[in-house]
Amino acid sequence: MRLIGMAERALELLITRSLTRTAFGGLLASKGALLKDIADSRIEIDSCRLLCLQAAAMIDSVGAKLAAQQIGMIKVMAPVRQQENM
């Protein structure tokens, strides 16, 4: 969850910078490619957060042994998302 918080902060900084920086005669925030990247980042952060919350709920209700699949998905989520962006 700490990494999710760091990702949230990075997204906030990205949005703030895109609203203040100009390129090619206009704000970066008005460029479609950047808006798509911001939207994709929001989706990825929210999906990671939901996976963490689902795994935590399963650990509380059925135990860590039965929640192993959800825990594994969390461990895989960050590296997979990083490779997709390369």
C-alpha cells in the first residue's frame, strides 16, 4: 500500500506539471497522448489498490493460506505493469 501511495503522489505531480508546462504552443494537459497516459496510470493504481484490499479482506476472512492466489496477483501486478510500459 505504501507503493500505491507513492504512485498516487507521482500521478499528482504529473498532473500538476502538465497543467503548468507548455509545449508546441499549448499546455501539456491538452495533448491527447498525455491524457491517455494519465488515465492509464489512474486505472493501474486503482486496480492495484483493489487487489490489495481484496487480498486483505480474504486474509481476514479465510486466512493467508487460502488467499495465496490473491497475494500472488499483487506480487505480479507491479512488474507486469512496468514491462507493459517499456
